[in-house]
Amino acid sequence: MRFAYVNGRFLPHGEASIHVEDRGFQFADAVYEVWSVREGKLMDADGHFDRLERSLGELRIPTPRSRAALEHIIGELLRRNRIRNGLVYLQISRGQARRDHAFPKQAVQPTIVLTCKRLDHAAAEARAERGIAVVTVPDQRWARCDIKTVNLLPNVLAKQAAHEAGAVEAWQVDRDGRITEGSSTNAWIVTKAGKLVTRQADHGILHGITRARIFKCAQDVGLEIEERGFTPQEAYEAREAFLTSATSFVTPVVSIDNHSIANGEPGLLTLSLREAYLGEA
Ligand code: PDD
């Protein structure tokens, strides 16, 4: 049986629910985090907890449980679901209140929901060996993409557009014609001159935890990273391209808008960064 956690209780997944006037449901007034679980261990645990606290702080949602308490709940959820390889999803909304746009006048308890699911890391590995296709779409999101909110409609539409085009991910392009990030991943290229390039982490993208770890892996081997936006044209002409996220780690991109990247095979630097990331994780 699958279990979910809602506001202090472990419930059968099919019976777990929240109130119709939960502000996460009504207004997307909620934040979330996703951790990969590998051999029973949370990957990059601290990075994701730090970002969760930052997201809550930016939206002035009180932190409802300590990090230690959340870690305990996550451990118990994984145990009950018998998951050693998969992902954990955590969502915290501002809570339940009569529908009104402004924050509730009287303090309400934030809503906490946790679920987990099994993932087939072997299938992801096979995909990484082949590489994936991405397409570009306009970035239609709001001005605070650094906060990990459940306000994901533009991301949903972008991912759907990618799937309908036979691709795995959509890279979003801002008004200046530069790629910001994927719908649920950060975007990277390796230029012909061998420079690693990814968009600067300001309010325009999510500050990926995996992205930050790749900075560290690159530093360890003396590789410099240029933090700047790059155009689709620059990406088509890149030597390598890849994306990063908690659940896809480092995944080679071999086609962008139907342009083959280099010889259409995963890049060597990309594969070595994937190995370095997974080796240290
Ligand atoms: N997505 N950019 C966006 C828009 C994301 O939603 C994510 C994460 C990332 C990568 O961040 P990280 O390396 O911290 O996972 C970048 C998660 C996995 C999701 O929505 O399921």
C-alpha cells in the first residue's frame, strides 16, 4: 500500500486529501521541494532544506516543522512505502482559510503534504546514455522564478509542448531571446571553446541544487563556468548540451529544436560531470 503524509498523519495514498479552501489549491500559495532518494539516502539533503526555508521566507509562510522533524517524517514515509530508490515530494501551503486573496488576518497553520514514489534509476541511466531531445518555447512565467512555488502552469504547458513535439524537455526563452532554463531542469551548454555556460541565478531561474553541485564538480577539475544567458542559436552550435535536476541528475541533450548537437551523441564532458556528481552524491 502507498502512504502519504498530511498535517501530522500518515494516510493511505488514496485517502489523503486537503481542504477545498486550502490556499495552495486556490491560489498556488505554496512552495515545494523534491529530493532524489538513492539507496535509501536523500541526495543533497541540506541544499534542498536550505532552499525550502528560503522559499518559505520569501513568501512569509511560517516554517511549520524543524528540519530534524521533517527528516524524521521523510524517513518514516520512505520506510512505510518501502522505497530505497525514488523521490520525495514535499509541499507546504500557507494553510486553509476563507477564499480571499490577501493573507488570512488570523494566523492559520500551514498545510504540509509529503508523498514519495519509486523511480527506476536504470531507465534514467539508459536515457542518459542515449541523450535526449529538447525544444525551445517562450518563457511565460512570473518575475520570481527563484522561489520554488507550485505556481507551475507555464512549466506544465512548456513540458506538454515538448512532449507533443516528441522531445523530453522544453527550454524557455526570455524576451531578450536567451534561454533561461527548462520547465523542470536547469539548462547548460559547452561552447566550441570548451566553456561551460549556464544562466545566471537571479530571479529569472530556479537556483537548482544540482546546478550548484555541478559548479563544485567543475571547480574540482579546474573548469570555469560562465554564468550568462545563451541564445538557441548558440545552443544549436554548441559542442555539448545537458540539463540538471534532482531527479535527472546530469542528462545529455543531443538535439535542440531538431538541430543535432555536435555529432548527436552525449558529450564527454557532460558524461564526466554526471559521473562526478553521482560518484560524490
Ligand atoms: N524540478 N528549474 C526548474 C524550473 C525546476 O522545477 C527544477 C527542479 C530545476 C532543477 O533544480 P534542482 O536541481 O534543485 O532539482 C530547475 C523538480 C525536480 C520538479 O519540479 O520536480
